[in-house]
Amino acid sequence: MADYYINVFLDDEKLKQIEGAGVADQIQEIDGKKAVQVSVNKKEHKKLAKGFPDLAFDASNACVLPEEAEKTLMGFITDNNSLDIMKFAILKLYNPLAGRSISGRGTGGR
């Protein structure tokens, strides 16, 4: 069982993508909407919290990613035909160097 989850709520387009990826058997109903849940461990949760400071987890330890991040996550789901993709997706979703210049920290100002 995972420590945390990312809820991906499905509209018609996303539903077709999930069905095409062969993971339609993992669709759940959450708050009256169709969704899939992607498992997130504690380490990945920390990275998501750093990468998305406004990300809020609910009482069931689930959250919804911002739109662009959710598109990236959906790409991983459809490319890998699996919901067990966070170890790969976290590298794209969490970018600790985003916004830093090439002469940023760790270069000695060179």
C-alpha cells in the first residue's frame, strides 16, 4: 500500500488514453468522478512538495497535480501502460534546478 496518491480525474479524452494504455481496470470513483490513483512513496512525496509548494494532500493522502504536471504524468502512464510510474515520472515532475542560471549554485561563480 502506498503512503500517498496522485488522483488523476478523467474526462472523455483522458478516459480514452487510460483505456488505450490497458489500465482501465484500475479506474475508481472518487467524489463521484472517474479517476485513477498513482501511488507515491514518502521520498517522492517530499520531492513533489518541494517542486509544487502549493500542492495540498487531503485526509486520504491524495492530491491533484497542476495541469501541466498532470499532462506529463498522463504521458508516462500511456507510454508505459502502467500506473506504477512515479519512479520515472518524478525525474520530470521534480526539477530542483529549474529557474537557476548556468552560473548558479555549485559553480563557484565561474
